[in-house]
Amino acid sequence: MKKFVYVLAIILMVSGVFMGMITKADTAKPQTKATSVGASTGKFTLSMKVHDNPIVSSGKVTMDFTLDASADAIVDSNGLIEVSIPKEIYSTGNLTDLNSDSFTYDHTDKTTDPDRILVYVKPDASFNVGQAWSASFSISFQAVLMRANTTVAADQIFKASYAGQDVSQTLQIQPQQNGTPTLFEKWWHSSVDSDGICLLNPVESQYNTFQLALNIYKDVEINNVTIVDEMPDGLEVDPNPALTTGVDATDKISVDGIRIIKYDANGDRTYVTSQYASDIKFDAKTQKLTVHFDHIAKDEMLLIEYKVSVAHVYDTYVNTATMTSDEYTKTSSDTLRIDGNANFNKVLKKTVDKNIITTNDKNLQYSLTLNAITGTIKAGQTFSDTLDSRLSYKNAVDDADGTFDIQEKNNVLTITVNKDIPIGEGRTVVFNVDPTGLAIGDTVPNTSSISLHGENYDSNIVNTKKISGEVVLNKVDKADPTKVLEGAKFKLLDSTGKTLYTGATNTAGKLALHGMAPGSYQLVETQAPDGYQLDATPIPFSVAANTYQTIALTAANEKLIRGTLVIHKVDAETGSKLAGASFELVSKDDPSNIKKGTTDEDGNLTFGSLIPGKYTLTETIAPTGYLLSNVTKDVEISATESKEIQLTITNKASTGGVVLTKRDKDTNEVLQGATFTLQSSDGLVIKTGLTTDELGQITVTNLLPGEYQFIETSAPDGYVLDSDPISFQIMFGDEANVQVEKLNQKKAKIIIVPPTPPVDPVDPPVIPPVNPPADAGNTPKSPTNGNEPKTSINVPIAPTKNDVPKEVAPTKVVSQQTLPHTGDSTSENIVLVASGLLLCLYAFRKKR
């Protein structure tokens, strides 16, 4: 029996220990559950993770919170997130810095619960409007100094609650067994991962805050203190950093981006940079910071604060700072990386290209956009889209250059992120569905779900409704509604007056409008059917979202009274009827209404069946040989009575010209000074006193078509007058001048030539021979010196027969005057008289 009791006791003890271990393990995990906040808002989940576990003496404690929500689940009426921190574990730290754009610090309560610090945070509900949302924030602080004999509880419970949902996590402490108080540490005031790696925000420097803490526990006096901190490659000190929330910023200055904070006895923080400005040195080129203090009192604690920007992306960065003093040398380092937290702040939103469709719509296009607002969305993230049974998937339109993979099975789309979506960027996937399965009046909702921490959170819901969207206008005769009217033209206007469509009634008198979206519209008649009056009164109608039937409209027109225009075309001078004149009749009410015609052989043109209104008549082509009339006529056709309008329109015949050239009959030279009279062919004098100019020409213009003649009335000086008519004709439409020519003969002149007396012959002279000198026998001797004689003697030579002079014939004088022509009686008389005188003179000389 005792053995049985012992065995049972051992079993109970082991079971108790085992159960305690299970309980301890469970409390170390964050407790989360999804909470539904009403059917209209969807569900959300608040989760929390606190690290590092265990909490070491003076160690950093970081609390990470994530809020996942379906679209529109987070609203202001849900209240604030309450974060509960054990007061005994908190030493120092900025509880107001949340390192997030998605949440706002509201206030801290240190009095309501004597054992806990309560921090209240407000989520930014605007991120959740119409889209699924996942966002995170963090709170960090410095734990207290814990020695072996610490009174701090072994288990530290951290809590958070939001809108009825509670989470908690228990961490253990690890006291410091021995060592000296912490004099110097490099603090990182932003998020860290589960391995204690500091997470850099690659966009905003305000979330990348370093603080170099001096004399943290205020129990050491140090002298001649120098702190050196050089930024690692890829990080740069922000020269214009934002102020840190929760620090008294009366002194707002910074030295090259460096500020000094002082802690007082109550734990309040105040910027005191101005007091130490001369002690701060920063080399922007090497990114090296040096700060010197002559003395730090035992009860004095200072923080050197700066914020960094990411200048170049590396896998990790190591930042080390060193403090040296007369008493100590301390070094502190932080390892950093770019924040790649997949749950930091991302949203999923759905859109549809049409909220209203009609029977004509054969396609709907859905878009899903995944945005990484302040954290990288890692490859592998999935979301899904379950299509309504009345829709059918067609195809993917855009997968964002391979960022998304779409798989469809049984009308369920599973979409997987294939590539990381960098912080601050978004990607959109687009696909088409067929909505023809919807009936008139059906509304189809659609939403997508994103998988977060094992839960699916719905995006916003988009709705598409199918309506008839059809409007039919019936055009009829006002006096007889059973008579439908074809060809009535209308324009469709929206509520702003913008023209959306133009069309005309068909043979059935109907104008059908399809696919009209909800809204207010007007139909305005722009052209009446033939034979009917225009009625431009707007016909208003509205299409509502619940319009399931065809909207029927009716418009009636009154018949028009027709008018007639008769044109008579005549010659302006003679009144002769003119054929071939073309006219254009244009309606002033409708410039597109143009009628054309040409006068017939009787000079008449009739425009019949004219619609009442104002018109403009214009001659476009003149009759052959006539000038175009530039006169336009305004014509008005009465709308009250049928009336025939008569118009007589005249044309002037086109005129021509003639050029007469006067020339010498023999030499063809032009002759100036000849005078002519211009007559019609029947002898009617038109112009007199027309005289040839220096070019021998007379030019007459503006002659109407017809036959004319020139009569010479005065010949040029020295020429014989020629009064024979010179006839010519001006033709219709002939623009070139008619060329005519008149030749004149010179008058003959009397020339008397006196006879030439006979000339006696002259004998040629005889030249006697030359005899040689008497001493011809004495031949001269040659010079003895061999020179030639200096004197030459010319010996005359007897002339040859060729040297005898010839008898010169008498020269015949030729008159330069022109001899009289044969047939000229005056010339013949003169010749006879002259010949008689010559004979008498010759006889007289013979007698002598």
C-alpha cells in the first residue's frame, strides 16, 4: 500500500511539474483571436510580441503590435489601443515614439494602476477605408538594473486591448550577477526584430533615432569625457532632424543634426543643446561625431541624440560608439538592417471598372492593388478572390510584370506574390470576368481576402448592378400619331449639356439608346423629318439605378407648308432669256440644307417643296458669255401659306476688245497719225477720232459681243487714204483682244532727171624714149678698194602696152526717188512733158 501511495505521489508531482511547464510555455506566447465588429465592418485581430526574452539587466525591451483588419473594420468609435507595461521593469525610454505612420500616440497614464504604465494609441482608420489592412507599431524602453538580489518579479506580464479584444505575453527576467553600473550605452529608438537587430526605415529618418546614454544610473562621477561615433558606410546623419516626441523642446537648435537631452530627477527629458553647442564636432565628409564634456556629475544623465538616413542599401550595418574618460573606457554597438517586416503596414484594395452594366455589357474588369506603405511585402504573400456563380473568369489582363501568379479553380482565384513589393510601393493585378449571367435587376458583390497570420481578411466590397439602360424614342405625326416619321435627327445631352450621342429615327420612327448609365439626360431634335416642322424643345428623361424596364419616349411633329422659288435669268441689256446659269440655295436655319440648280433653255429655274424658313440664293456659274452676278438674294418661305416667289436676275454680257495696227504696205513699218471711226456692222457710229499712236495702234475695250468695223477717215501724212471697212467680231466669252491690221500705200513723187552732155574722147599721152649719155663708151672702172659705187642712176624704161591708159566710160546718174508706178495717170503726164523738153533741147544744140 505504501508503495502505491509513493508511486501516486510521484506521478502527481511529475504531472504538476509538466503542467506547470505547459502553462509557462503558453504564457510566453502572445494570445490573439479574431474579433468580429458587426456585420457591416468585418473582423480584425490585434497581436503582440515582446522581446527579448528573458529581459536582461538594463536591457532593451521592445513591444511589437500588429493590427490586421478586413475593410472598414477599424473605425474611430472602436476607441484606443491600451498597452499595459509592468511599472517595476521600466527604467527609461520614450514611450511616445511608435515608429509608425499608421498609429498615433494619444497619452500615457501612470497613476490609475499603481503597478502598471498604460500607453494609449489610436489607429489611423483612414488606411482601412475600403481596403483590407495590416499595420504595425512598436514601443521600446530600457529595463531597470537587476542584480542578484533584485526585488523585480521573475515573470513580467505585458498586455494590450482594443475594442473588446485582449492579448498578453509573459517574459522572464535575468538579473545581472556582478559587474559595475552601466556608464555608457548606444540606444536605438525604433523597431527591432526577434534577433535584436535594429530595423531601419529606408524612407523616413525620424524613425531611425540613436541616443548615446551617459551615466545611465546616475551613480558615477566622470571627468574629461569624450564620445566618438562614426557612421557605417551607407548611413548618414540627418542634418535637419525632426524633434523627438515627449522631449521638452524649448531649446530646438541642433549642431549639424546633433542634439543633447538632459534627464532630471523626475525622469523628464529636456533639450539642452545650446549649453553644449561648442563641445559638439561633426565631420559631414567622414560622418564622424565627437562630443566632449569636462565633467559629468554623479547625479547627471545626458543623452546625445541624432537620426540617420539610408544613403545606400546593404544587408547589415554595424554602428559602434566609444566613450573615454579619466576613469573609464566603454564601447557600445548596434547591428542594423533595412526593415523588411511583411506586416508593418500594407493594404489590399479592390476596384471594378463598372458599377452599373446593361444588356450590352459583355465584360467586367476587376483590379486588386496591394500596397506596401511602410514595410516590404515579401514574396509568398497570398490572397484570394471567390467569384459569384453568375460571373465566369475570362483572363488575366495585367500581372504587374510577373509580380503576381493567378490560378483559377472552380471560380476561385488564388493570387500569389512572386516578387517582393518594396516599401512605399504598390502592385496591381487586373483580370476580366463575363457578367452575361446576370439578370436585369441583379446586383453582384465581389471582395478579395488576404491571408495574414493564418487568418483571411476581406478587402472592400465592390458591387455591380445590371439594369435595362435602354431608352426608345418614337417619332410620330402630330395630327396622326399612327404615322411614324423617319429621319428625325436628335442629339443626346447629359446633365452638364455635353453631347454624348447623335442619331436619327429609323424606318419604324424609333431612336433606340442602349447602355444608359443612371443619370439625367435630354434629347434635342436637330433636324425634322422631311415635310415637318422642327421642334427643338428638349425632351428630358432620367435613368435610375433601379431602372429595369425600357424607358419609352414619344415626340410628335407638325407638317410643314411648302413654298416655291422661281428664278428668271435674263440679259441685263436686251432682256434675252439666258440658259446655263447655276444657283445655290442655302437654308439659314440649317446650313447643311443646300439645294442646287441650273436655268433651262427658257432661262427659268424652279426650287420646289421648300421648307418654311430663311434662305440665301447665290449664283455660282454665269451663262456662257456673261459675267457672274455677285448679288446674293435673301428669300423667306412662309410657314403660314403656300406661296410661289418669283425672282428675275440679270447678267451683263462679258465684253471684249480690239487692237488695230496701221502699217506701210511695202515696208510693213507701223504708221502713226491715221484716224478711224468705229461702227457697228450696220453702220451705227460707236466711236470717232480714233488715232493710231507711236506704235501704229488703236485699242478699244469693253465691246459687247457682236460685229464691228473700222473706217479710215484720215491717212497718215504721205499716204493714200483707204476708206475700205475693216470688219471684225467680238465673240461671247472671248477674253483675248481681236487683232486687225490696215495697210496704206505711199503717195508717188515727181522726179526730173536732166540729160548728160556727150564727152569727147581723149588721146593717151606719148612718152618719148630716153637716149643714153654721150660718153656711154667709157665704161667706169671698178673701185680699187672693193666698195660699191655710192650713186645709183635710174634709167627710164619705155612703157609697155599694159601701161596705155584706158578710155573711161561716162558715169550714169540713178535717181534715189521712187519712180511712178504703172497705171498712175499723174506720173505718166509728167514723164511725157519731160521727154518733150529733152527732145527740144537736143535739137537746139544740133543746129548750133
